[in-house]
Amino acid sequence: MIKPYFYPAFLAASLVLCTPAPAQVLDLPNATIEELRSALALGKINSRLLIKQYQERIAKYSDAGPKINAIAELNPDALSIAEERDTQRQAGSLLGPLHGIPILIKDNIDTGDKMQTTAGSLALVGNYAREDAFVVKQLRAAGAIILGKTNLSEFANYISSRLPNGYSSRGGQVLNPYGLNFDPSGSSSGSGAAATASFAAAAVGSETSGSILSPSNDQSLVGIKPTLGLISRTGIIPIAHSQDTAGPMARTVSDAAILLGAMTGVDPADPATAASAGKALTDYTLFLKTDGLKGMRLGIPRRGFFDSKKEKADYLVVERAIRVLKAQGAMIVDPAEIPDAKQVNRLDYTVLDYEFKSDLNAYLAAHPQAPVHSLAEIIAFNKAHAKTALRYGQDILIGSERIVHDAKAENRYRRQRALDLRLSRTEGLDAVMNRYQLDAVIFAMSNGADIGARAGYPTIIVPAGYREDGHPVGISFLGRAWSEGKLIQIAYAFEQASKFRRPPALSAAKYGCRYGQPKPCKKP
């Protein structure tokens, strides 16, 4: 249930009196949601002009120029919706904290409008959902304008072991705004590129294991992978219900906090959200405290998470960030080792493979209008259109389809799921946090994504700086279930003290080879 949203009386009055006669072009690359709200409230701009400016920016940088290719589809009704929001604003009737704010969502999230939901697959082109996903309903109730859908790794990177991050047969290759040769990372790569290049105020991604956190790391964003059950998955093309969740991707902690609060809610169609009752908030900006690091106990698990030889340059950036944490009053426990870290990091697909087939088939059964109706039909479609649909194969889809859901397979699945929970929760994160009385665990980049995903615990990642080659590096904070508020407090205090993030120089992004391009390649 969305609580009514009220502005202070003096601001509400100004909304009625202000005439939206905007001619001002906002500094979109740096405009926060709060700044956009203020400009809208003061009549310096209206939502219709805001939509047009974002559309022009998308045309300039995503469709042309460096061709970031972050957008799968734009909402043809965005301008008319913006006009409706402007009319409501003039009447002093605001829907919520995102009233008139353009948001982009990943193309695996249903919208009951003129946009398709395809997960980047040609097999699902023509899948026009009959209704919004629950999380989209929440966003619209908060006043957001769904500007469009973002490109992604096809089927959230669960189609082929050879698939480059950010590639889909429907949308092509997403590129990283910080360098066209850099990995855009994770399946929410399009949402990441769209947010960091300011194609909307913020974006929504989804994660099974690292798909919000990893692109946020590589594209210098704040990403929140929430507690499993904080946000409904109804109407989202799934991988596995044990780990799937949607979450915000934004340029600032404040923007991510605002977006997160607008996405929460108990959904009767998603039983996991029942646990969020009494724990979820609709306003996480309460935790935006500049002194929020004072007295926080933060642990660093070195073994298995900070010892990769390939990531030495990234660790140097993260170590500088840790010094900022100390300077702001955090108590750093170093090391605070997680038991069996190597075993936790040894990814096993048993749970995901088993749940993917049944979860995807259940989604398709609830969408009879979709052109395919089962995983088997998707595989068959891809084979029949191999030249366009199978550039990188579909071994993961085939492997999942071969699983027979008999008693033997179910027992194996249950044993693996129990092992995942024991290693990630009881003997892993719970053990280290209890032993050292930690408020959160620090991870370099998104290295803690897998253990957090298996546990279903929340993580927030924040820009920590850049390597010498300009590649972004993030620092993540993982906490116990339902501790999003505390993590936002930690992240905000760090962000405000460090101010490490800088926007990408899109005009310079054209230099260098493009990610996913066969090597050797020529500079464009």
C-alpha cells in the first residue's frame, strides 16, 4: 500500500501558483532527483520538457555519437503522461515522491502499455503484457513516468556461457559510457549505462547474482541489491525465485534511496514480500546523514574477496576508500574473515538451473499473449532463427531444459539450496557479523555479490574512484536482512565525504575499440 505523499504547505501552494512556462535546459548529467523536483515545483521546467530533453540526450548518445545502445524501447506515451503529470501539478495534486520524474526500467519487467517485455530475446518480441509488474505499479503510484526500457544481457545473462555482458539478440551490444572498450558488466548493463549517461533521472535493474552490483561498479553508480522480498518479482521475467530481485541504479545515494522507497510494498502474488511487512519503508531518505559513519563497525573479509591478482589496481582504489571510512569515524575490523570463503565463491548452478525452467514456464503460462509459451519453445525458436538469435549459442537454456523435475532432481536441488544458505548465512555472513559485532561487511567492487545473493541479504555499492586507465571502481557494503536503511546511511556518509564520482566524458568515449568487437579491432 502506497502512503499518500504530502509536500510542505508552502511548497504545495507554490505548485498551484507556479505557471509551467519553462524554457530552461537543466544540467542533466548532474541533476539529482531532488534538484529535478525542486525545478518542477518552482516552475523552472515541466515534465513534458524534461522528457523531451532526455529523449534528445538518448538520441545523441545512445542511438548516435558513441552509440551506447542502452535503450531497448522508448515509451510512445511518455509525453502524454508527462502532460498529465504537469496538469496534476498545476492543480496541486501530486501522486508521490517521483511525481513527473522520468525513470527507465529493464526490459525484463512488464509494463501494461505499448512497450514490449522481451528480456532481450527475439523469441519474446511481441510480448505486450496485459498489466504492469507490481513494482511498475508502485512506481506509477509514486508519480514516476516510465520513459522506456533498457537493453540487457539476454535472459539476464542466463542463455549462454559465451554471451558477452550487455548483449541481446533483440537489442545488440550495450557499451560502457566510461570507455567503449570497457566491460559494461552484468545483465543490468543497459540500466547502468542509461543511469550513468543520464538518459533518465535513474533506472531500475534486476539481480540474481551481481547483475545490479556489477554494472554499478563498472559504470560508477550507486546500486542497491535489496533484501530478498523487499521488492516484488511479480511480472518480472525470472531466473530463480531463491535469488531474484529488482533494485535501483542511480548516480547518487540520495536518488537510489528515493527510488528504493517508491518500489517497496507487500504483493499478495509474491509470497516473499510478506516478510517485508513492518520492515519495509516508503522513505529511505531518513537515513541520509553526513555523519552516519561515526561508530559504525565495518569488517573486511580479506581471504577470497581481496586477494585476486587480476584486481590489484582496483584494490588500490578501494584501500583509499577504506581510509575515508576510517577518517569519518568508522571502526574497521581488518581482517574479518568469512569461513569457507572459497567454497562460497565456487558458483554452483544447481539451484538456478532447477528454478529457471519452472519459474520461466510459470511466467509464460501467465502471459498467454506471448509468442512462445515454454522454455522448450524458446529453444526451438532460437534454433529456427539461429543466424539472428544464436550468435553466442544457448547452452545454458538447453542445460536447464534437460533437467527432469523428478524426486531425485528435487532432492539434489534441496540439498544444494540448504548448503547455499548454510555457507552464506549461518556459517558465513551471520557468523562473521556476530563474531565481530559488525554493522556491515565491506567488499571490494562487487566481489560479495554471490554470497549476498545466496543469503538474500542487501548490498549497496558506491563509486570509490577510478583506475589509471579511467575504469570505475566501487566499494560495497553488505548487511543483514532488512538493513537497507543502515547501509544507505553508511553509503551516504562515505559518498558525501569522498565525492569520488565524476560523470563520463561521452564525447571522448569514441576513442578505443568497442567491447564485444572481434579482435584485432580498428578504432572507430
